[in-house]
Amino acid sequence: MGSPDLKRTRSATDKPTKERIYVRTLAPSDLEACVALEEAAFIPSERCPRETFSYRLKVCPELCFGIFTIRRNKEYLLGHAIATKTLSPSVTESSMAVSTPRHFPHNPAGPTIALHSLAIQPAYQGRYLGTTLLQEYIQRMSMGGCVQRIALIARNRLVGFYGRFGFRCKGVSPIKFGGGEWMDLVLEI
């Protein structure tokens, strides 16, 4: 794990304190916090459904990370990166689908990580938490040689942000989720 970011905050006695920010793997017990974050960060048509979060956190928690802080002995989710593995070199409608008895969107043998959601609480956006989380995510996923790439879809306005981490824009995605108009982005590892 990278070194935590430390921020100056004020305590109840108005003395400066340090807020510890850290990244850890998510677990099924983080479901409610992830759903609440998704609701705060995305418009309704772009939100991941609760049952999809539940599936991803149960079957592939090793691909799902959160960035947290602790205040008054309580942990708070500030952002998350939620993913599955796929055989495709890019994110597909199938990799994003809800699990059914006949369809399992996560394929553990897949060489591609499909990063479905990178979200930061709106009140914490602009504080480099997305940068910290994505850097940590890429570093951890690059270790071990189990994957060849990380793929995601993003709105055109975010292509530059992901480009700073080495993601290459492959053009307009055929995915129609949330009204379409997504760009395919891929980071080769």
C-alpha cells in the first residue's frame, strides 16, 4: 500500500489533527456504503444497481477497493473502484450485466479488468482522492502478472484524466448503458 495522505482538519477543541486516508480491499460488508456513494456520485441512469454491487463484492472483492478515513473511531468510505474480470479486451454490456443463474459477468480467467465504477464522494472531489485511489489500484493490479490490461468506459470529459495514468482512448464505445456516448479506454499492463 502506498503512503497515506494526511490532511489537516480541526478537532472539537479547534486544535489541528491529522486525518488518515487509506486504501483497502472492499468486502460484502461494505455494500451499503458503496451503494450510498454511487447514489451521491452518479445520476440515476449511470448508477450501478444494488444487486450488481452485491455480486461484485461477493465474487471478486480482490478487484474492488475503497479509499477511507476514520473519524471518531468510525470508518467512512470516501471513494471506490469496483471491477470484474472479462475475456474481452474492453468493457462490454455483458461484463456490466447483472448476474443471473445463466450469466456470470465476472470471469476469473479473464485477462482484462473491467473497471466499472471509480467514484469519489462529491464533497471530497477535487482533493486528489480519485488520483490516489486510481494510482493505488493500478499499482496493485499490475503486481503478480495476472492481467494484461485495465479497461473502462468514461464520458469524453474524463478522457484526459484517465490519459494521465496511461489509459489510451480506443474511440466511442458501443455500450448504451446510461444513454451511451461513452469512450472506450484501455491501460495495457
